[in-house]
Amino acid sequence: MKNYYTTQQVADMVGVSLATVNNWIKAGTLSAFKTPGGHNRIRVEALKTFLEENHIPLPPVFQTENIPKILVVEDDEDVRDFIITVLEELEYTVEKEIAKDGFSAGTKVLTFKPDLVILDVMLPGLDGFEICHRLKSESATNRLPILMFSAKAQEIDRNTGLKVGADDYLPKPASPAEIVNRVEKLLARDNTAPTAQ
């Protein structure tokens, strides 16, 4: 689900003219923010609040889209915060959960039921290779997409990650754009069978 909409998208969803949406924004009744290029964007929550306060039915898009759930398994707080910040910048809303070590990762997979795991390799307790191997060996989790994100950047490390079942392997450091690209590709595929890139 998107984090925000353009004024034209809002107009189309609600069934009003673009001018009406712009008037709502000018009047301050519909909260919006400006892009660097000067265009108005309306956050999903602001639109929902506006529609509810004005007794306008919610468009079907709010009722049918599922929010992807991403589990971040990373023991380094700075890296963890970086990944979370990147995920929050996605055009799509994601529900996030974190695990700080290999042992809690397994529990979180069962309780949080993520659609994607971003997994560090060097973790206290079980390392990422072992966690990935275990998840891909279990029938309940063998189709769960796993993106390994690690400072272990040698070809042998990437090959090991893919060999134990990772769906993608991204060396640290990586740009926010590259992380988003990898995450979106894994969330978009059908997950009927693991595939390595």
C-alpha cells in the first residue's frame, strides 16, 4: 500500500475534480506536503482522516491492499536504524519488526509471520547462514524470501548465502535505492519457489 498519493490519484479515488482536491488542500482541510519539485502529495493517514471526518466512504483500495511485513535481523543498532529508515521511505507501507540475534530471529518468524526477512550474516548466537539454512529447510518457511545484507562482501560469502537458500545477497554498505530495489523485487515475486539472482 502506498504511503502517499498525488492530488490526481486522490481526485480519481474519491470521485471529485482535481480542482476540488486542490481547494481542500488550500483551505487546510486536507493535509498535504510538497515534494522538492513543488507538487502536493497526500499521506495515506491524512487522507483517511479527512475522509472519515467528512463522512466520505473509504475507497476500496484501503480495504483490499495488504501491508507487507518485513523482519529485520540485525545486531548493529546503527545499521538496523538505517534499514528501518530506508523501509519507511518506501512508496509502500511496510510493517516492520526487528530481531537482534539469531535465536530471537526464529521466534519472530513464527510470531510475526513476515513476508520478507532482511538478514545479517554476523550475528550473536546463530549466524545468518545457519538461520537461513534452517528457515529454508522447514516446510512452513521454505518459501519465505530472504535478503542477506552483510559486510561479508567476498564472492565466497555471496555464494555461501545463496547456497544455504538466500533469495538475494547484498553487500554492505549499500545505497537506500539499492536496498529498496532488492526489497521490492522480492516482495513482488510470487514466492512459489526460491530463486537466486
